[in-house]
Amino acid sequence: MIDNDGTVERYITLSYCWGKSRTFITTARSLRLRKSRIVYKYLPKTFKDAIRIARQLGIRHIWVDALCIVQDDRADWENESAKMGAIYSTSFLTVAADSSTDCHGGCFNTRSVSQDLASDNTPFELVTSASNGRESRLSLWTPIRGARKFALPDLDESPLSERGWCCQERILSPRILHFTRSQLFWECRECLLAEDNLRPWALWHAGVPTVSGLARNLYGTATDAVTRARLLDIWYRNVVAQSYSKRKLTHAHDKLIAISGIARAFHRHLRSDYVAGLWAQQDVAWGLAWRRRGPAAAPPAYRAPSFSWAALDAAVEWPARHDAGRASMQLESVHVDVEGRDPFGRVAAAWIEVTGMVRAAVVVARKRISAGVVEFDWELRSSRSNKWLGTAYMDHDAGGDHDTELYVNCLVLSSHEDSGQADMLLLEEIPGQENAYVRKGVAVLLGYEIDSQYSDYEERQTLKIY
């Protein structure tokens, strides 16, 4: 192991699942030994395979986080983890051990299988013998035999795709060799290619980008409003919702730091305060409108303010942005205290101060039984007339198995004249603190008109959300 003295040389990065065992890591005690010698035969199989690949490609250096970061030195870990984005984005190649559940699984499969042969939609095969006696096999696929899948299970449903830290490794790497259980895939910012030379399932629809292609606009010089709007959409809908929020982390407090490298790259263009996964000066009303998708759990300790998607262990999503929408909320100020020196890393405390139209309402959880399981539908109703106003999406499930009610304050995030609906942030007041609130969920109010009789109860207020 060597320290980089600033010399620019090609190197390979490894993206893999650690697994439960912490086999062969660098500690403060073993650091001197690692710098003098690393015995190849004692390395986990995935590390060995990655080194073999590097040697075959003629590349001398390889970066592996377990070896290159001192795992029991907090200062070194914080310093090096903040560099992860730069490490992967400037590597010559990333080797991804997609199918291995831990560092002992290795990179290589025993036998590659064609995409079509691995699917339920088996093609028609023509087998002939060439002049040299070798068998020639031609696979023909027809839409009559069924539809192709528009996903790559060996990439998008692999053990590697479930791990939180591996998200930014895939997005920021300029080139990736995916070693999957079925075959080899090449992914870069321009294309996704398969070992069997068939067009990957995921790319049969025109305009579908590769995952690493999401970072394509991050390394240009254009910072116009159109580019920033597109990057904001990519951040929330592609990076956070589609690629990251559903992933698992061994340590729950890594939720923000595990994508700090991507956030730092986006910050160069968005020119906005970064608040625990949200961009304050770039359509913050839309950023606050996220909702969970499926079950949710609270982390064991504080890691983000209630208005951030990072406050939950849950897959999240954003509603569609309406061109005719009108922001009704104004951001007044932002406050963020981070742990350590990384402004895109762990958050110790944060709040935003906003001004907007606020009304009182009640959220009612209606019980229903689906396949023997008790589930709830949430309704937003007037706190005075009990009139149905719209649908609520709460951050946490209702407790117990009975209908429940929760009185909330609804902050209008944006209204849409074409559809007559408004997006609302549902807030609960913090006892003993004036104009201080925490988020409880969001709601879509239908038939919303600013001058209607149902808006008479709204007041313009300035409040803090923690």
C-alpha cells in the first residue's frame, strides 16, 4: 500500500459488498504493516479477483476502501470518506462485484448465460456447424413470444444494488465493468453493453440513460437555468428516489455521507445551500413535497431534520412538477450544523424558516383490511366543517388498528391553476416553542382556489420547521 503524493496515474476502484465479516481491513495498528507488504494469498477472494483484473489490464494501482481507509481512526475515516466522490469519479475503471454478498464471493461466475436464455421469454434457436467443425448458434427473438423486461435484474436487483454506499460509486464512476452472475456488462456515461452482444433489456426504450450517465451533465461548464432545472430533477427523481433511498446501510447514520460525493458534484452547478439532502434555493417547495413509498422506520438516533427524506428509512418519491404551478411558500433562512468538516456529510441539527399560507385541518386514518392485513387510507378534512379536502401521505403508519385523527397545520407549498390542486406540507407544532413545527407528511388538496370560501381560514405565517 502506498500514499498518493499527488502523482497522476491510472488506478482501478472496487465496488463490492462488505458482508457481515470485517475480513482484512486496515487499522491504526496494522497501517505500518500494510504499507510495507500485503500478502496476496491472505486477501478475500473479491480483492484477489479485482487485482487479477487490474493486472490483465496493465494497471498498477487499485483502491479498495477496506484497505485504503483506516477503519478505526475516526479522523482518517471522515477525511477519506469525504473524498469518495472524487476517488470514484477520477478512477480509470471501477470493477463491480455485483453478484457477491460479501468480500469472499469473488467477481467471476462459472458460466456466462445469454440475457434471453436467462429470461422466461426463451428465443427460437438455429444451430449449425461451421466449416471448421465448430458449432454456430443463432438465437431469434420475436415479440409474439412475449415482452422483454425493461430492467436488468443482475444489475438492478443484485446484492450490490441494495447497498447504500455503492450508489454513488456507480453514478460517479466514468467506466464500470459489472461482473454479474449471468455475464459481464460494460457501463459508462454513454452506453451500456452486454457480453452476449444483445442490447440490454433496460435500453430498449429510447431515451433511457445509463445510471452512470446521470452524472453526464455534472462535468460540463453549462450552468444556465435549464441545466440546473434538469439537474434538480435528476437529483430528486433519479438519484434519491430511484437509485438511493431504498438501499440499505450497515450504519444508519451514514445516510447522508454515503452520497456526499454526488451532492458535492451537484453543488457545483446548482449554486444552492444543501440542507440534509435538499437544495434550499432551487425549487425548495418541490423538494419538500417528497412522500414515502411503502413501509418506513425511524432511525435509532437523529440524523436529519423532519422535513428531509433522509430522516426516514424508507423508499421515497416526488410528485410530478407542474409547469403551470405557482410556488406559494417563501424561504426566509436556513440553518445547518454538520458533524465534522464535510458540509455534505452528517447533520447534527438543522431548520428552515419559511413564510406561506397556513390552515388548520385534520388527517383521518381510515382502516381497511387487505388480504387479512390492516392498512390505512389517509384523508385530509376541514377542521371546522369536516369537509373532505384531499388525500394525505403520512411519513409514518397509524398506530394500532383503529381509525385515528391527527390535527395538523397545512402549509401550502404550491398551487396549480390548471388542475385546481395544491400541494401541502403537514406540520405539527412543537410544544413549548413558538412557531416551531415538525413535518408529519404531505397532502394533495383538490379543488383549491385561493379566493374560494374554503381558503377563508388561511393565514400568512412565518414559521420554523425542524
